[in-house]
Amino acid sequence: MRLLVTGGAGYIGSVVAAQLIAAGHDVTVLDNLSTGHADAVPPGATLVVGDLRGKAAEVLAGGIDAVLHFAARSLVGESVANPALYWDNNLGGSLALLEAMRATQVRSIVFSSTASTYGEPESVPIDEGAPTRPTSPYGASKLAVDTALAEYARLFGFGAISLRYFNVAGAHRMAGASGEAETWLGERHTVETHLVPNILRIASENSGSVSIFGDDYPTADGSCVRDYLHVTDLAAAHLLAIDACRSGQHTIYNLGSGTGYSNFEVLGACREVTGLEIPAKVVGRRAGDPAVLIASSERIGRDLGWKPECGLRDMVADAWACGYR
Ligand code: UDP
């Protein structure tokens, strides 16, 4: 298929683009490189640099069968400080894309949604029927796009799938051409808020200490519990989803492993994998962090046959191999 990957120069989009190319698809990446990296776009993909609003219509008119939509701002804290940026970029940009799809009669779309659409859960594991009460403009803007997708499916016959990611970690290994070294696609955010890369950066720099945000949560060891998924497993779900888009339907799938790890357990896994001490100190809670987030991914398992292959150690080992040393 001829596929448009928006945000394909980012962490998750680039891994999905690599898997699509490996599966024989023709991939065009549209990315404004505001947070992505041109060199993360995998070999074989065509990179178009530009905004959804400026360029999506032009790329779609060139002949595209389906869209995988990752282009978005994704920092919860930044969204709280600057909500308009998130509404404008994440919702406004997505609406421009949907209108361009409508105009060019491209109707299949897989969207990068988030567990942040649920907010503080009433119970875990969280399934797709859980109430959606986002606690940040980031989560709210993603939920608004999910809602728009349901409308475009109903009104214009779009076939849309929203994948709601829980925590993503690890790196994707791309085999090198014969005689060439393998290369890795990993997490390279200029502003890094995520736990695993923050721990591994401190390990690799051998200075500073990890801040664990809170040890007074109602969990076994007092730190927050999250559901981690390897980026390679996450990307695989997108390839299944692109084949599962059905005209007139919008379907939501949660993506997680169904297993929770506390922040101390993640730190322990990083210490084991690296063989390093990695100093850590407990600091105050981070505003807006729910105590426990664990996904139920039963629906995508049942409908599309997806299941994760990798565990937390694989994620940490691959992130470490990718470039924190
Ligand atoms: N966290 C932490 N120290 C850090 C970064 C994150 O203790 O330097 C905690 C954070 O409070 C949360 C968990 O790690 O409990 C996962 O946070 P992350 O930002 O990786 O993902 P989120 O769950 O917010 O999407």
C-alpha cells in the first residue's frame, strides 16, 4: 500500500515507518521536524518536511491509500502551561488532515491516541469502555481527535482506528544491508520527561541522580505503577490496524501489556541491565500522576490477534543498546 505517516521522524512514527517498509509498503513521511529528526526517517521512506495544514493535501493528492497519524505535541506539562498550542496543533492539525483526506477520498486512518484520554481511572485494568476524563490539555486534545474520527467515520465513511498507548519504552533494531552495521531507532526527545530514558541517561553520564516522583502512593512500594510496552510491539499493532480499517467504523484499542511495574521496579531493571548503581532520590509527587495505570488490551488481542512479545528487561536492554552509553 501507499501510506502516509505523519510524524514519521519521531520516536514511535519512525519505528512504525521502518516496519511498514520492511513489510513492503510504500511510505511517505510528513513531518515538520519541530521535535522529530530527519535522520530517524528510515531508509526507503520519502520525507516531506512541512505542516499538516500546509502539506497534507498535496501529499495525499499524489496518491495515498491510507494514513498513520502520529504528528502531535506530546508533553503533558507543556500542555498545561500552553493549552492553546495543544488544541491548535493536535486538534487543528488533525482536522486539516481529515479535511484533506476527505477532499482526496483517502478514508483509512490509524491514529496515535493515548491512555491520557482516560485520566484518573476508577479501576484497573482500564478497558476501552472506561470513562474518558482527561486531566491535561494533551489528553483532552487527543480525545477530541478520537471524537472527530468517530464523526468522520459516521458522516463520510472513514475507516478509523484509534490506538491508545500506555507507556512505551525500548528501541527498534533495523538490520543493516549486507556488510553494514545494524542501526537503532530510539527515543531522542530534546525535553525528556520519560522515566526509562531519564534513568539511562543518568547511568550513561555517570553523574546526577534519578528523581523518583513520590513514594507515598497506595501501591506495594509507594511509587507509581505503569504498564510498559516495547516500541517494536507497539508498532506491530499499527500494521495490523491498517489492514483492519473498515468504512463507516471507528474503533478504539488500548495498547499495553496488562502488567504493571512500579517506578522502583523500573529503576531496578535499569540497574540490572546496565550493571551500574544509578543513584536515585525520592522527591515530591509530579502533579497529575495517577497511582496506577494498567491497560486491558483484550479487545485488540481478540479482534486483531495482537499480543506483545517483549518484557521490561528487553525494553531497557534495547534502549541501553540504542545509545545511552
Ligand atoms: N517518573 C519519575 N522520574 C522521572 C520521570 C518519570 O519518577 O524522571 C515517574 C512518573 O512520575 C510516573 C512514571 O515515572 O509515575 C512514568 O512517567 P513517564 O513520564 O515515563 O510516563 P507517563 O506515565 O507520565 O506517561
